[in-house]
Amino acid sequence: MASKTGVEEPVWNFEQEPYDEEPDETRRSLRSYFDRMPDAKMQEYRESWFDAQVIEWDGNFRDDGALMLVCCQRDVEIAEYRKELEASLRYRRRVSART
């Protein structure tokens, strides 16, 4: 959905969901990244994929294996990426079930 500024606003709000520990700027940015990822793409993800498959599927990782992410203080490696991605998918299932 486009806002009055013409910026695409995400349908989801996983970024605002409670965190299991105090989040830093990088973790907030990662959650925002998933909020903006199309649902159809998110639903393609499989937990059984090897890390290399996840990296290829996302298509936004650097050659050194870290996610290219704006507004971050540190690199996001594949383990953290997968943890937040899977939490985001659980969030989407929960929110979708309410509608």
C-alpha cells in the first residue's frame, strides 16, 4: 500500500512485535526488511534448505556471506537471518489467522 509520500508501506508490522532481548538498530532493520518482503516470496522459504540455498533465494547477500542491509551497525550472518525470518513467518501465520 502506498502512503501519501509515495513510499511503499508494508502490510506487516513484525518490526514492532516484542523482542526476546533488547534489540539494536540492526535487528530492527532486519525485521523491517522482512516486513517489506512480499508474502509470496516468504512462503517459498523452506527451513530444510542449506544456508547457500537461503542466500541464493534471498539474493541480497554479499560475497562474504552477510546480508546487504541499510541502517545497520553490524553484519547479519545467515544464522541470525534464518532465526528472524522464521519468527517473521510465524508472525505472519498468526496475524493471517486473525483475519
